[in-house]
Amino acid sequence: MKIDTIEMEDRSAELMALARMLAFAVETAKGLDVEAVEYCLDTALRAVLNEIDEPSRIMLTSNDIMLMNRSALC
């Protein structure tokens, strides 16, 4: 049981790290004006956000949320 909890926490932490990385990449793609790349990264970001469970979303910082909200919606 304890191992399952640790694995879930690790999974959530990794998904949140991936979401942060993708949000940053979306913003970078916008700055470079590469629309196709921006679209694909945004799609990936939305998919990762859908995989993050609700308790883990609470751990997102305000900076994370602001960065994610600035990315374009698909």
C-alpha cells in the first residue's frame, strides 16, 4: 500500500514537471513565431494537464498556473 502511494506521488510530481516544461516550451514557441510547433506543444500540455489528478493540481504554484493560462487553447 505504501509503495502505491509513493509511486502515485512520483507520477504526479513527474507529470507536473512535464506540464511546467511544456508550458515554458509553448511560450518559447510563441516568441519564435513557430505556430505549428506552438500548437503541438499546447496540445501536449493539455493532454498532460488532463492526466494530473485533482489533489496534485493543488500543489501547482501561482506562477505555474499563470504560465499555463497564458498558453493558447487548442
